[in-house]
Amino acid sequence: MMKLESVKRYLEKGGSEDDKNGSTIDGKPLRFFERFIMQGLRIDFIEPGRIICSFNIPPRLLNAGNFLHGGATATLVDLVGSAVIYTLGAPMTGVSVEINVSYLDAAYADEEVEIEAKALRVGKAVGVVSVELRKKATGKIIAQGRHTKYLAAHNCCNFRP
């Protein structure tokens, strides 16, 4: 069991001191986190209410077990799920109300993953999307997510999907 001070140091340093996937945040540009996660994402198909993109897993997004970090997966569900709302004409997406991710398999460095996001419902106040990550070579599901966004800000902009 880790001592409390060790846990504190681990969290404050963003991982172990010898972590090759580590990064310092000081001095990074605004919205660095989104770019850090999504750099290398390619859009393969886009239409109103649906996006399919692909992504080779970069080593920077691996966890200690050397597979795609669950937090990176959840962030992809968040960001790609939000983007599919934009395809329906939304000027902005609002805040997350709920995000759920079921982790079903692992993805490793340089493995190509397909991410499919679908808008299930986009109304006046709430948008609900589903996001699935699959291994591109086999179609095997890595993770399934559902993301609910509060869209009330759209009422001021006459947003109608």
C-alpha cells in the first residue's frame, strides 16, 4: 500500500517522475488538453448526426499497463460526442450532464481505432449521443459511451436541429 505522502507526490507530479508518457502543463497553450488527446484524429465520414473517425493510438495516451488510458478514452467520448452535436447546426454544445463509458477491450500503441459518434437526440435543452471505439482491423469493440449535454444556451440562439 502506498503511503499518503507518496500518493500526494504521484498526483502532484502527474505520474511517476520517470514516466516516459508524462508531460508538464506549465506554459502550455489554452485547450492544450483537447489537442493532447485528439492530435492525429482523422475524420473518415461526416454527416448530420454522425461522425466516423480513425486514430492510431499514440504512446502518450498509454496507461501504466501500456494500453489506451481509460481517461483518454472517456475524453474521446466527450470530445467526439460533443462534435457530433455540431453537425446538427449547434453553435456550441453546453456542458456535460452525464458521461458513461463501458470499457470492453484494450487498445495498444500504434493500433488503429475507429470512433463512431451518433446523435441519439438533440432537443432544445438536452443532447444525447453514443460513441463507440472499435479496433479498425477486427471491428472488436474497445469501449462504448453515452454522453448527455445540457444545451439550454441554444435557446438564446434559436437553435433547431
